[in-house]
Amino acid sequence: MTVTVDEAPPLLSVSPASLDFGSVPKGIKTSLSLAIGNSGGKPLAWIADNGGTKWLQLQSTSGDVLPNGGPQSLAVFCDTTSLALGTYSATIHVLTDGGNTDVKVLLRVVAQQLPKISVSTAVLDFQTMDPGQQATKTFSISNTGTQKLDWQVTGNSDWVSLAPASGSIRPGSAPQGVNVQVDTTGLHAGSYSATLRVGSNGGTVQVAVFVVVPAPSPPPPAATPTVPPPPATPVTPTVVPTVVPQGRICDVQPALDFGTVQQGKTATLPLTLGNCGGTAFTWTVKSGDTWIATDRSGGTLDPDNSAVTINVTVDTTSLNGAKSYQGAVTFYTSVGNQTVNITVTVAQPITTPVSKPTPYIG
């Protein structure tokens, strides 16, 4: 007598029952794994699909699992590059000859963490220095972001030197100082300005440097021998010309921070330019950034603490959301130039993504 024992049919098991990618910064790709097992007595053939979800991909879409053997690992990838900030869900369908199951997938897309540069001042004014003198001032660089900041400083004048010219700052670390030395050796009388560009992976800012080199004092007149003057000859006095102090830029804010502005909106802040010198000067204001505009382009400032106020407007229509931008406006005057750094953070438009469920036909 022969006894025939039927083998148990294949039986599907999937672990875990759901996948949660948690919070993933926008622009990042990451993966999790599913284990497909067979606790039956015959080989298990399986197929899987992502339900048509574009941001979700499977390493493989089919396979076979031997009875009582080890499970097969299926890598599941998510790509947040084209997704807006928000919460998303999808379903992975696993179909086999030993049963079917659905695996729920959850994902939260958050803003990408970035470094952000900040400087202690946008202007270093060395005032008046005689020819052949040297002087040093210091400004500091800070990282107000959430990732490591790598920075470097470059200048555009041979009478300005820097130390150090580069560095790195981790989030929460102390600011780093940059020593700026001005050497007036070889400079003629006049007003001088230079622009230091502080570049980094967290934005770019500028620091303006100003110095005035005065004209040398005239030598004293040569001694004249004492000669008894003729009785009727008048003495002509020596007339010393009066030197009128030239105009000088003052009362300019080093920077304008517009804070957070909704993408597609505009914002406006006032900016003042003053003349603390003794003569009038002409001025113009320009920006190399298309998203920055001013309501006035130039004019003339009278001496003795006169001032003019212009309105600076930022337009975020052409800017990407969830990102910080740095720009500048520069006053060009007949007595020197001065740059004002502009900072704005563009907020992502408020949208609520809706993930439509994909019908499953078993």
C-alpha cells in the first residue's frame, strides 16, 4: 500500500507590512527594503508593481521563492526631486500563486537643510589715512544655517590684503574673523573704495572698504632776510587758500533683510544715503540682480548732513521657493562707492498635495 502525501501549497509572507520613509529633504533619493517569503511547501512565484506612482520605483518586479527557504529582498526607491513639500502615500501590489497583499508606503517631503552665510558688517570705513600708512579692521563671518559652511574672500584692489582668506564653519559654531589691512603706500590724494566678495556654499555677500588719502600739507614759506623796507614800499601779505572738505558718504545701512516673502510676491524697504562732507556730490544707484529694483536712479546730495531715501523692492516671481537669495545694490558717487547687501528668503507657495489612490483589480 502506497501512501501519497500532498505537499502544502505556496504561502506568501511580506515583511514589513508597510513602509514609512519618514521626512526626506526635497531633491534627495533614498530606499527601503521588503522581504518576500514563502512558508508553504511548493515554490512561490510573485510579481509586484508600484501602482503607477512616478516617485516610487522597485528594484525588481518578479521572482521565485523556494519553499522554506530564505526570503527575497526587494529594494524600494523614492525620489523627491520633482515633489513639492508635503505628505505623500502610495501602494505596492504583490501578487503570487500563494496569496496577494498590498504594502502601504508613506513619505513626507521637507525643505532641504542648507548652510547660510552672515557677516557682521557690510562696510569697513578706514576714514582718513596719510600716504604710507597701514591700518587693520576686522569683520566676522557666521553660519546661521543647518549644514557646514565653506567660505572664501576675494578682493579687487592691490592696496587691500586679507587674512585668512577662507575657512569652514559648522552649524552652531562661533563666528570666524577676517583681518582686512589697508596700505596707502603709493596712493595719491583722493577717495578710494574696494569690494570684498565673500562667497560660500550658503550664499554670497559683499563688504565695502573705504579710505580717504589727504593731500600733503604745503611746505612752510622760506625765511626772508630782514631788510629794512623802503619807507614808502608796502608789504604784500601772503594769502593761504582755504581748503573746503569734500563730500563724504554716510548714514547708509550695511544691509537690508526682507525676511521671508511668499513666492510670486513683492516686498519694499527704505534705504537712506547721506552726505556728511563739505561739498555736494552726485550719485546713482544700481543692482546687478534682475529681481531687485529701486524707485530712484540718481541725483545730487547737498553738503552738511543732507540725505535722500529710496525704496528698494524685491520681486520673487522669477525665484524658486524654499530658498534664500542674496543680492546687492551699489551707490556710485563722485566721492566713492558703497554696496548694500540684500537678503530674502522665498517661501514655497502653499499647496496641499493629494495622492489619488490607484484602483487595484485582483
